[in-house]
Amino acid sequence: MSASDQQVPQRRTVVSYVRRGERMTAGQQRAWDRYWEEFGCYVSELPEGSLDTTGWFDRSAPLVLEIGSGMGETTAELAAARPDLDHLAVEVYKPGLAQLLLRAEKMGIDNLRLLRGDATVLLREHMSPGSLAEARIFFPDPWPKKRHHKRRLVQPEFVELVASRLREGGVLHLATDWQDYAEQMMEVCTARPELRNGYADHPGGWAPRPEWRPVTKFEERAHAEGRAVHDLIFERR
């Protein structure tokens, strides 16, 4: 075997998210092929400047951004429950976005648009200051090992960016089932002078669990494993 035929071991690159396969079910693939071009877009393919949500949704309504929509169970239910709001979901996992398209089709949802790519790029390059009525980050990857905490999404720079895109009175809503991550979220959000904890007078500053937030499989697993779920709700001053 020549040197050119030998396989050279590739060094693994550490990334800030979990790489997962992109194999889709037949239903997901059908939904992707049928609806992605109309209801979805890659962040990397967005035109320069602020995202034209009025043109994309064909109306002007308060905009809610969900960062990390996963398989879309919560996203679909919340979008269906509030047709008066425009819902924008950003996620990197293609089968998850395809599943969300499938849910939207089955539920007849038309106030939802999907973006695939980096939420930081979306916020920094394509969302105008004050454009969001609400930003939601539900159960982000906890990166439980201490040496991986730097990979967690909710960091000072990211929260500062999200806060700058909220309108006055806009809401940043976080939820996690990892105690140390919840404490990190609380510390980071409390440090932002433009954010106010709407439940600062509650024990620990935690918000009561909203009845309107669907119970996900992640949350059910957390309860089964004895982990408490914490909600944090901050408002833009």
C-alpha cells in the first residue's frame, strides 16, 4: 500500500454543540421537501441586514424567537396556542426542524418560520435591536462536566446580545433542569443592567412554572431522575 492510500487519523475538533446524525424518517423527509423552501431558511443564506419578518410572515405581529427548538414539540404547541404571535425557531439539527415542519403541517400552523444555523450569527447580523417581543431558551444542552461549562450557550456575551434584541418590556425566558446551570443563568442574567427579574421577590428569584409551557420528554425525565426544573423570566427595561 502506498503512502497516499493510507488513512491518516484525523484530529477531533471540539465544538460547542453535540454532533448528531441527520438521517430522517420518510415523513420528515417529505415535510422537508415540501415545506422547507417556503417556511425555512439557512442562516448562512439570509441576505445581508435585518431579517424581513413582516415580508416572510406576510403581516406585522410581535415576534417570539425560540433558540434551540429540538424536535419541535414545545415550539409547535406554543405557536398553535398563540396565533396572534409570529414564532421564529432557530436550530442546527435538521431532523428536528423537519419534525417541526411535520408537526406544523398536522396542526395547521401558519405563524411559524424556521432557521437552521447559528443563533449568535442570526442575532448579531440579522435581528434588529428591539425587534423581539420574547426570546426563549428551553432546556439547552447542559454540558454537565465542569471542564465543558464554557460550551454552555447562556454566557454573558450571549445574554447581552439577546437582551439588545429585545424591545422594551420584552421577555427573556429560560428553563433548565440542571441546578448549577440554573444558577449560572441566574447570575448571568442578573448581572445585565438592562434586564429585570420579574420574580425577584420569589424564593431564589425563580419564576413559577408557567402552565402554558408544555411538559416535554426532557422535563419528564428530569422529574423521574429527581432533578428540579427552574424557570427564569427576565424583562427588558
